[in-house]
Amino acid sequence: MGAENSKISSDVKNYNIPIWKEILDKFFALFIIFLTIPLMMVIGLVIKLTDKGPIFFKQKRVGLGGKPFYVIKFRTMYPDAEKRLKELLEKDPSAKEEWEKTWKLKKDPRITPIGKFLRKTSLDELPQFFNVLKGEMSVVGPRPVVEEELKKFYKDKAKYYISVKPGITGYWQVEGRSDIEDYKKRVEMDVWYVKNQSFWLDLKIILKTIWVMLTGKGAY
């Protein structure tokens, strides 16, 4: 993000994560990892047997202070996902418009059958708890985004995004999840969370996340 990113980063150089959030992140991440290790092993095996591609998907995202890190997820897309996306956007104007507006596709040709299930249940995000243990993410926070998204959609609001660690779940995910099609609304909700974050708000979001996962509401 060039000079703009440097300026934003310097504004939050001395930002301190609340101690309650650090404790909540570490304990909750350890609890979930311990609880779901057998499930993660099964998911990894199924992914590998499906198309022999890699089990995990890693992508560079923007973290605290604008520092990049690699987010880890179970792979839910075909190995040639980028080629499939490019071909779709070139031949389907409506899909291109949807992609440019929301950075998502309701009918995404890149997603594998097992990937659809993992996304519907949010199980694809389980490996991100290792990102939390590494101190790169929080359990609750803005959804981790790529640099292009930060520049295109957050703009002057980017300073709020990089003032906290991105989260596995967050305010807009539980309040609307993928049903919120306007990316500007997502940004507004992320900013609201950053300004109002508290232990009780995080706890409320975590509990709501569990409910959203069980119902599969708004996921794709």
C-alpha cells in the first residue's frame, strides 16, 4: 500500500492489545485445537483423498499494524481455482459484477464438493486457531483481508482495520454473514466493532458464531 500504508502503520505503532483479549485468544484457541484435533485429521484425509491436492490453503493477508501474515485454512477450492475464476469473470458479466461488489460468488465454480460443506459449517477455518496461537490473529476481529481489498474498500477506514488483529469470526459475520452483500456495510460494521470492542462483546460474538455454524445461515 506504499506510503499510505506506512503512514497508517506509524499511527498505530504503539497500539496495545488488551490483556483480556490476549488471554481469551490463547485459552480459547488451545481449547478448540485440543477438542477438534481428531476432526481436523479426518477433514485433512478427506481433502487429500478427494483430488490429491494440498490439504491446507495459505494466503497472505494484512494483519496488525499493516504487517502481512499467512492465514491458514483447509483447502476448499480446486487446485486450478484462479484459472476457473478468471474464465468465469471473462465470460459472465453478472458474475464479474457480483465479484467486484462483494469479493465473493454465491455460485463459485472454484469450490469443491467437500469445500462447500466445510464452508457451510465454517470448519474450513479451524486451522486459523493456529494463527491465533502464533499471535497473528484474534478469535474475534475484522475478517482478514488481502491488501487489494484494504485499498479498494476500506480506504480511509483502513486505520481501524490494522489497529486490531484480524479475527476468525467477527461482528458482521454473526450479524449478517454472507447475506450482507454491500462491502461498505461490512467495513462500517468492522469499524463499529473496533470502536466498541470489549470482553463481553467478544463473548457474545463467539456464542453467536457457534449458533451460526450450527444453522449454516448465510454461508457460501
